[in-house]
Amino acid sequence: MPCSYDELRNKQPVLFWDWEVGTSDGEKMKEKDRGFESLQFYQDSLKLLKASYKLAGDLPNYERYNLSDQLRRAACSISLNIAEGYGRYHYLERLRFLYIARGSLSETLSAFIIAQTLGYCTEAQLDWSRELKQKIEKNLNGYCRFIRTQQQGGSEYGNQYLKE
């Protein structure tokens, strides 16, 4: 059974996920609306990104162009596709990018599973990434549901994907 974040922090002296999402000055993000930056699942995706980069950096050199590269690209894809989807006007375009982010989220977890299977990360680290993945996915799915009900741009442009 997965542990809470606080329980995991108390079990291990230093784990790779002990970061706060913040500004370049190290301050925590303000509660005011900052577009996609204020979305909780976007902030959580940045935590997963940092953990992914830490794990990728700790992998052996022979994994540099395989697991390490794949883990970094998948983790980046989550945050980037959330941001790009947020910037689109038509709801179907927004959903398309959010669905890609959701797929990249599963891919990132799979990389953590592979890393744990090969002995590159601990079971506690894998459990933490699973819990964060579930949290992100739950919030992302709720946001997708909201986008579908709003159908922004549907009356102006129809209900088919837009061509660029």
C-alpha cells in the first residue's frame, strides 16, 4: 500500500523528489492566476519533471541514450502539452494536447517502473511517482471534463478539429 508523501520523507533521509515548485528566485508560486501555471496538475507535473531529471542524471552512462533520454522527453512532454493545450482556443484542440499530456504521464510512470525493475530507483521512489501520477491524472481528467462541457469555440468553428 502506498505511503503518504510525509511518511516517505520520514523513511528516507534524502529522496530525489524533495522540491518545491517555485519561481527562479526560489519563492513559492503566488496564489493569483498565472494562466496554466496556476493549474495544480501543471505544478505537480513540474515536480514529476524534476524527479525524472534527477533519476535520469543518476542512471549509468550506458542508459544515457535509452532510458535516460526517454524519461526526460516523456516528463517534459507532460508540462509542455498542458501549456500548449491551455493556449489553444477551440476545445477540441485543447483536449488533443491534454490527451497527449495524459499519455506522456503514463509513459513517465512506465520509465520509473523500468528503472525500479532494473534497480536504478527504490520502491519508495516508485510509489511516490505512482501517487503523483494518479493525482495529476485525476486533476487532468477533471479539467478535460470541464473543457468538454464548456465547448469553447464550438459555436464559432464547429465541432471538428481545426486545421492549422
